[in-house]
Amino acid sequence: MKPSSNQANAKQPGSPEPTPEIRFGIDSPSGKANFPAAGDEIVDSIRSEKLNKEGTNDSHVYAEAIAETVRESILVLDDDLRVVAVNNSFLKTFRVPRGEAEGRLLAELGDGQWNIPSLLNLLRGIPLQGLRLKNFEVSCSFPHIGTRVMSLNASRIKPQNGAKGRMILAIEDITEKTKTIEEYKKQSELLHLAHDGIIVRDLDSVILFWNRGAQEMYGWSAGEACGNTTHDFLKTEFPEAFDEVQRRLFEDGFWEGELGHWTREGRYIKVASRQVLQRDQEGRPIGILEINRDITERKEAEESLRNLSARLLQLQDEERRRIARELHDSTGQNLAALVIHLSAVTQRISAIDPSAGDILKEAIILSQQASDEIRTLSYLLYPPTLDVSGLKSALEWYVEGFTKRSKVNVDLEVSLGDDRLPQILERTLFRIVQECLTNIFRHSGSATASVRVAGTQGSVTLEVADKGKGIPPEILRAFYKSGGQLGVGMSGMRERVRQLGGWLQVYSGPGGTNTSVRLPIHESAPDESTRTRVVGME
């Protein structure tokens, strides 16, 4: 039966007085203990068995078992730094046969780069961090494995009653760890050169690395930022729920989008963020690399451009209304008066000169045609029924005239109830229908089209569809990115919808094109929730 630690350490009758407790060094570069708590018993057992040659055989076996169980390599040295004993971990790690290790001087193991003076000073009792040598790094070349970097932790056993001094030397091979740290330092220097804010965080979003770009962007130093949770530290505003962001990050391996952050000075900034899930060699998630770029100025410029576009569209509508009224009230009335005067002159001239009367009759017909065209043009620019009777009447008038002019059969259905929509919504929906039907006539080749307008609780939806040849995919993709490739009309549609905080979708393929719009019913200004989607059918 093996004795307990208390029994192993208890003073036996006739044995020398126990020496003060001496432990293995436990501070390592990794911040973790190099030895388990049983290291005390190893020292006590080796001391009793190797130095004093007293005690039971069980305690000797117990000490050897513990020495062979620990992960680190262990050497027992005498006062000449000669190896008295060595455990199997050292033999396996450094590929040294036991016969070539035990009984030889420490300097004879490998190429002798063991920094012997420091170890001798410790052994001789010269104070060096008490009685221990902790995390002392040396490099040594071994015949079969080459140069290795080692971390030494040494404890000197005080000689008593004339016994010889002994030293317990624990060795940790940190070669790979050192290489990893050096590589990380090189990568860190490269990351510090980037102007973007680069943040490395663990799986709980705790900041582990904060480069100089992040310090310049947010104002906090690395020391102030590391250890904090990113979304709490930066008061992050996500475009969607945080749980959804995390789900996509861990499922897809990356996430990118726009985030809102607050700097140390209290300034709100917009950043384009790309986050990548980092994995170890076995594919297990170990951290998150986040790269943020400050796009505040770009977003402000885009917002200014959108406001300018919205203002131009508003001015355009006002100018159209003014021109329409001028054509209807002034030019149209002048043409009507001209027809009346020509009719009166015709009656008198016909009695005197019938040929001149025929010419005047042709002039009257031309004047009437011009009057009709002026009236139609004024209605197309801005139908007065839109202000007087509402969207349904304006669409019925426009669709009827469009069908006559284009020979495209349009099926119109409007379900808005008894209440009128806000004027800006009616104007926007009318312009979108007008633009869509014009595009169908010019580009689709479809003989039919359908227009559906329906009011729901808090919003109104519009759908315009045809059965034409569709929009080419490359143009549709260009519209999704910039909108410039489909002309001013389609871009105007998108800006009108964006201005009102609505939603636009264009779905197109060989079977036709479907344009859907949803607008909220309110009088307030639009906010940042505006979305525009363009989807192409494969």
C-alpha cells in the first residue's frame, strides 16, 4: 500500500529533521503550472531516497512514479552539475539514451549551452530569486533533433547533516512555442501597419489584439481596449439582431456588413466590417478576426447625394406641374381661341372664295389636333386628376390612354379603400407605374401588362408585371450595384422609394419582368431602414 503525501512527509523515528519545503518552479511562459501539486512529494521522495538513503522501498517507488508521470523533463543534479537521475520524459523528448545522460556532466548533454554559471550559483546557495531559477531560457543543440529552446525551472535542495547538495531541474521544450510567438510578432507588426482597425477577439467577443489602426480610429490604446467585449466597449449598433450575426459568422465562417460605433471622444462613426472565424488545425473555432474601415465620410456623402437626388426629383415634379398647368391653362386656351376665330373667318371667306375656305378648314383641323396634343402632354407631365380625384382616377386615365397609344393591353386593379393616400405617395406610385409601362412598351416586347395597387395596414404595395423578354442579367446586376445602367427613369424610381423609406424589388428573367414596391403610409421623413433589392432570375 502506497503511503499518502502526509505519510511520505512525516518524520520517521531515527530519521534526520525534515528540511524546509522546497517546490518546483511553477511560473511558465504560458502562465500555467509546469508541475502538478505532487511536485512537493517528488522533492521529498528524491531527497529521502537519493540523499539520505533512508525510508521504505514504497516511498522510493512512489517518488519515481510521480517523476515519470509529470509531462516535463526532470533532471537531478549533484553539486558538480552531474546528472544523478533522469526521467523518461527527458529521454523521449530529447532522444538521449539513459546511459548517455546519467552520470555525465550537464555541459556534456548536447552542445553545452546551458549557461552553467547561473546554475552553479544557485546550487552553491548564492541568492537568485530565493532558492529557485524560474523560466530561465537556454538553447541547446542535440545530435538527433537539432537546436531546441528550453525553459528551465530549478530548485536547490539544501544539504543537511553533511549530505551533498542536489538540484531538481525541470525542463520544458518551448521551441515550437517560441517559433509561434516570433511568427505572431511578425504578423502583429504587419497588422499594425494597416490603416484599418484590426481586432482579434475570442469566441466570447473579448478583445485580444488591437492594432494601431484601431487606436487611431477609436481613440483607445490597446491596453485600454484588450479584455473588453467589443459590442459593449464600442456600443455597437448592428444592422440585424446580434444572435443572427453570430449564427451567420459561425455557420458561414465570415460576416460582413455595416456597423455603428462610438469613439472615445463620443463621436458616432459608421464602419464597414468584415469578420472571419479563425480555426485551429483540427477545424475547431478559436477566435474571430475583425477588420473595420471607417466609412463615415462616405456615408455622409452618400446621404448628401440622396438628399440632393430627392430634392431634384421634387423640383422635377414641381416643374412638371408648372409646365403642365401653363400648357393647359395658357397654350391650350390660346389654341382653343384660335379654333373659334378660324371657324368664324371660315364662314365668311367660304362665301367669297371657296378654295380659301377649304384652307381655313384644314387650319382648324390642325389647330384642334395641336390642342389635343397639348392637353395630352400636359396630362402626361402632371395629370390634374391626381390632385383632384386621387391615384385611382389618374391611373385609370393614364392606362386608358397608354393602351390606345401603345396597343399594349394593360390589366389595372386598384384596391385602396375610401381614404386618400398622402400626396407624395400618390405621386410616387403614379410615376413608378408611368416609368414601368414606358419601359414595357420600349424594351420588353410584351403585348400585355398588369398593374396591381393595394393598401394594407400601414403600407401600400404596387406590382407591375409583363411577359416580355426580360432585363439582361448584367444590366440587372449593374442596377443592383449602382442603378446607372438602367437609365435615369429606373434610378429615379429607386431614389423615390428610398426617399420614402420603402422597398423595391425587380425580378426579371426570360418569362418577363416583375417590379414590386412597398411604401409605408406616413407623412414623416424616411430613415436609415430604407432597403432596395434587385433579384435576377436564373
